Amino acid sequence: MTSTPREERAHMKRGLNDLVLHLHPARVDARALSFSYTFGLGGTALLLLLVQVVTGVLLMFVYRPNPADAYLSIIHLQTQVAFGQLIRNLHHWSANLLLIVVVLHLLRVFYTSAFHAPRRFNWLLGLALLGLSIAANFTGYLLPWDQLSYWAVTVGTSLLSYVPLIGDSLQHLLLGGPEVGAATLSRFYALHVMLIPLLMLLVGLYHIWRVRKDRFSRPRRVDEQESLPVQMRTTLPHLVSREGVYALVVLALVLAWATYTDAPLLQSADPAQPPDPAKAAWYFAGLQELLFHFHPSFGAFVIPALIVATLIVLPYLRDDQDRSGIWFRSVRGRWGVLLSLLLGMGAAVGLVRFSEVTSLPELLPILPEWISNGLLPLSLILLALWIYGRVLNRLGLSSGEVRMVIFTLLLAAFLVLTVVGVLRGPGMTLP
């Protein structure tokens, strides 16, 4: 028995509704629909990931992953293939924007205290997605095989050599040899088009399911209690219609940017002629900058490892307040964040200026460099942060607010180091 066109349309509509309700709960808090709470960052990340998949598949029809043909295939794509330049631009800029959006999404979750129970594990999934986004950008960075990508990957992978005991082995495993070459390009291509997308798909789907299972965090005012009654709205059409409009706006902006701004491409990679300066990709510029101010083992491994470990345990630390859904937790928290933002930027600028004039190894020549330029400055920084936290606690900030304020200080400092690293010119000098 055949179905009528009306029955087929109804069946398709039910299927679409079922798909939407697998991604979202049937009803959501009316306040969660407010753009000023989530800024649509989670949905934007998903949208950009879809753009990456579509444009990436199209690029695979033209790209040839070997050193002899990789660069020429990019030139062919940009000059001979219809809309090839636009497709590459979309892929490149949406990849960079995806990384920024994922970071902003995690910051939104952090500053609204939406990472505590029952959403602890989802915070870890978010960190995993951030790591995968970085890996996707980094492995894709090499594929054009031009001077910019070749030497950026060379500098980026050199950071692995500073990992104690296993650093050289890790670097050799990733590169497929002692330096960036044909084996590196082959491995990066396989990681970029197969393993990393598969992991992002699996982790991303589980992350979305956990968002639904753990429920959306409820936006609240500073003086509002979690137990107050909520006003619910159906996901269809209230949430989905807003997501659709927002997705169209984001797509239009990304398309406009990709239309008028070409993805960078220099001359073909030349292992014998390093550019001046040879710098890592912008998202590793902060780590590269740390090497100017700390012993390499501390700048490339110890400090990043401490930061990652802190982010992992953060949701499991005891919190003396329930502030889920409140931006910056309280009025005092907001002022503390603003103060720490300024302090962190000032401290980072001071560190850079100090290193331009002198350094601790020069002031303390009798000490081994790993102590004078590694253990000693890191210990002083940790002591200063502990004292700062005690002062904030004495001023009435809760433990959760103190952690938020210190996190902001460190974030501001790292952002300044990233900007400084990007701005360094020939000879890695500052303008």
C-alpha cells in the first residue's frame, strides 16, 4: 500500500522533529533562549565543524598528499578549479574561527559556573574537543606545503623535544623521521582527514548527548535562587527557529570574509631556507613566547602541563557556593575579574620588558639555568598567586570566586604573550 504525498511529508516532518529532539530536550528554560547567556557558541562550533567537513571533502578531490605535488595541487585549486580559492578560504578561516569559538564556549561555561555537578564530565569532554580542534588545525596547517606551513610545523613540533624522557621519541613518531618530510605530510594528512574527524564526531556526539542528559544550566541574576520556578518553552519552534536564523547570519559573515580574504600561501617549502622569523602557528605563539622567558623544559612542558592538569581537576574542587548560571558568580566576582584582567596584562608586559633588558640567568650565574630560569621564577609566580588568593579571600571572595579571578589573571597574561609572539619580527625582535 503506497502512501500519499501528504503522508510522506508528515513522515519527513516527524523524522526531522525526532532528529532535533535527539539533539535538544523537548522543552527548555525560557531564559536559556537569551542570546546574551550562551551567545550561540555551542551551535556555532557545530556549524563551523559542518563547514569544515563539506569544504574538506571538496578539497580532497584536488589535493595530492606528497611533497612533490602538494603545493602544485593548491596552486591548481586556486587558479584552475571553479570556486577553488573560495572553498580553500572557507576551510582555512572556518578552522581558525572554530578554535576561537570553542575557547570562547569553554570560557562562557567557566564564567557562568556551569561546569560543576552534574556537568563535570561534560567539561572534560569540552576540553577534549578543544584539544582535537587544535590538533585538526595543526595537522591541516602543513598540507599546503609552503614556507609558512613547513616552518610553522617545524617550530611547533620542536616543542615536543623538551618533554622529559620521551620528548625525542614523540617528535620522531609524529614526524616519521628526524625532521619534517614526506612521512610527516603523509601522517598529518591521515590524522587530519580520518582519525581526528572520527574522534571529533564521537566526542562531539557524546558531548551533545551529555548536555541534554545533564540539562542546560539556567541563567540567573546575582540575587536569584536556583530553586525558583522556571518558565519553559518548547524547543520547536522557539529554540530551533533562533538557531536557524543565527546559523544563517554566521554563514553569511564567514562567506563574506572568505570571499574578500584569501588564505595565506607563500612560495613552496624549502627546508634549506628558513624564513626570518620562523614562528609557530598563532595558537602556539604563546607557548613559543614562553621559551624566551623560561627554561625550555618549563616553557614547553612543565607550565603547559600544570595548566592542563588544573583545567581537568577544576570542576572537582570543592565549591562553597551554588552559582551556576550567574555571570562571574557575584558583583565582587565581576570586579575581581576586571582587576585581574588588568593585572595579568600588566604582569605579562612587565615580564616581556624585563626579559628584553636582562634575565635571571644573567643575574644569578652561579645557579644552573633550569633553576634560575625555570624552577625559581615558576616558584615565585606560584607563591605570588597564593598570596594574591589569600588577599582576595580576606576581602570576602569565596573560594570559587578566588579561583575564577586567578584564572582570569593567567588567561590575560597568556593572551598578551600570544599577541607578543605573533608580533615578533625579523630576528624575533619586537617592533
